[in-house]
Amino acid sequence: MAKYNILIVEDDATLLSTLRYNLEAEGYTVACAANAAQAGQLNALAYHLIIIDVNLPDGNGFDLCRRFRAQGQTPVIFLTANDLEQDTLRAYALGADDYVTKPFSLNIFIKKIAALLHRTSPQAGDVYTDGFLHVDFSRMSARCGDTPVRLTPLEFRILQALVHNPGAVLTRQALLEKLWDAEGNFVDEHALTSGMSRLRGKIEQAGHTYIKTIYGMGYMWIGAGNE
């Protein structure tokens, strides 16, 4: 399964815990917020899906959805006890992808999530995100937090090779072989060294170390701060 990050905004602690446990068991990475204030501090673009309860102790999910929509088009599922037609229509008018009323079948809900993620992220394998660094290889776009990062085509190819082989040592020779482009343009040792240095300078900051040098061998993608 591709790595998907899901945010759940739900004030019912029991339901929140149940959803988190079952979604993590399916292989998803789950973040939680118990109210609108907590959720409002988060960047919607760090997630592939946001699940929002309509009735929150300090606001409502509709306003929160509107705030997230201002940041981007992350898919949203409303999860609520409100089954009024006007609420359902309001949710869809805000751009919600689904509106699920409580009580609901957990198994069916998980299937809905899988189907939605498959539909909205057809190239999810070409996306890396950890809440700070977000890279969309298909669009050749990257950002650290809310700050866009300009990467050259070579830097994108180096990053993609590392991200797709987490925890594995990629020798310099293996990287050079992976970095040949479709036109057969040659990438030499100097270009690799320079490209790697520039890439690390652009994406690595205090508390966010992604690439480990294995001296005498090559490089390893370790993710943020996981040395």
C-alpha cells in the first residue's frame, strides 16, 4: 500500500481511538485533533484525507472544512450524527467528498476511505509527505512546511531514488545508474555529489534530517530525524 496520511477531527474520544486503531491497522498514518482549534493549527496539504465531525466543542466542521479548502483540495469526509438533508447539501456545497452519518459500519467506512484515496490519488506512489516535507514527483513540486522549494530535475531524480528505497543503502554507482534520463544524458560523479549537496541544503533543516551518508558506500533515506 502507498503511504497515506489521514487527519481525523473528532471530539468523541472512544470513536476517535477506534478509528485510529483500525485505520493504522490498515497501514495508514493517522493524526488526530479533538477540536477545531487543534485542527486549525494543521496544514491540510500534509494529509491525503481529512475526516471531520460536524459538531465540535468549539465550532463546527463546516467552518473547518472551509478553512482547509482555502489551503488546497485535500479530500474531506464528514462524519456526523446530523442526517438532515440541508446539512448534507451544505457539506457537498463546501466540496466534501462524502457525508457519513452515525452510527455506521466501520468495515464499510474503511472501504469508502480506500476507494476515495484510490480515486483521488492515482499516482500516490509519486508523492512523499511527512507533515513537513511534501514532494509531488509527478508535478515536480516540493515544499518544506508552507515554503515552496525549487529543485532541479536532477535533484528531483536523486530525491525520488532515495524516497523509493527507504532504509536501503544506495551506492553511488547504483544512484548513477538510476539517474540516467530518458535521453541518455550522462550523470557523472561530480554532478551526483553536487546535486546531493544542493538537495540536502534545500530540504534539511534543524530537526529534519532525511539523508544519511554511509561513508565508503553511498547514501540512505532515513526520513525526518530518524537516524
